[in-house]
Amino acid sequence: MNRRSAMILGALLALAPLTLLCAGQTPSAKPVSKKSKTTSSATKSRNPYVEMTITELIAEDANRWSDKMATRVAVGGFVTQITKGEGDDTDIRVCENPKIEGMDRGRCIIAKCIGKLPCEAPQVGKPVTVRGITRYDAKVGAHWWEIQPVEEIEK
């Protein structure tokens, strides 16, 4: 019994510094993220949109939400194509450069105007700022970032 008691006492003494270290720790303040600052200033000015470039939006991993992401964004670019989508939808391809041809997933996004929230389509080749809700279209053959629905287009 003495040997067993000595082993238990030894184990407790070995854990004592660790227990004291943990007990002496105080919770530290959590750093404020950039998103929090943006959100609070956006709330004060009544602007719910976080301004992002196409490059910043495309760089985000659709599977992992980061401090840079926001539900509502304002993205600027050039209109390179306008097509009629399903139903009353209008698909507007917005790219970093007006000379990009086709859907370059690394430099373009799709802005969708829906039937319940229609928008006036801008001219192809013109610069625009699109405001709306971010989504990632992961359908077969798609895999690109979208703003759907578009809530406002500034020409």
C-alpha cells in the first residue's frame, strides 16, 4: 500500500505545476477582426455593403468563411456579357477587364438579376458596381462566385 500511495503522490506532485499554471491564467481579450470594424462603420452609415474587388472575392474559399467575407458586397468591374437566364433572370458577367472573353473563373463573377427584383441591364463594356448577396455556384460546369440577387447596379 505504501508503494501505491507513493506513486499516486508522485503523480499528483508532477501535475501540480501544470494545474497551478492553468489556474493562474486569465482570459485574454479577443482581437477585433477587420470585419467587425467594417461592419460597425457600415452600420453607422447605414451601408450594408462591404466593398470588395473581384480578385478579393474570387480568392475566398467557398467552403470556409473568413473575416474578409460578407453576405452583402459591392463589387466593381466591367460588363462583358448579358444573357437571359432561367425564367425572368438576367445573367450579367462582370470581369476585371473589359477585354476578357468567356467566363474566366479567376477574373470574372456572375451578377444575377431575378424576376422578383429586376434591374436595368447595363451596356456591355461599361464599368459598373454591383451590390447584392454573395453566393458560390457549385453546379456542374459552373464553379464561380455570383452576386444573386443583385440589389443595385451603379452604372
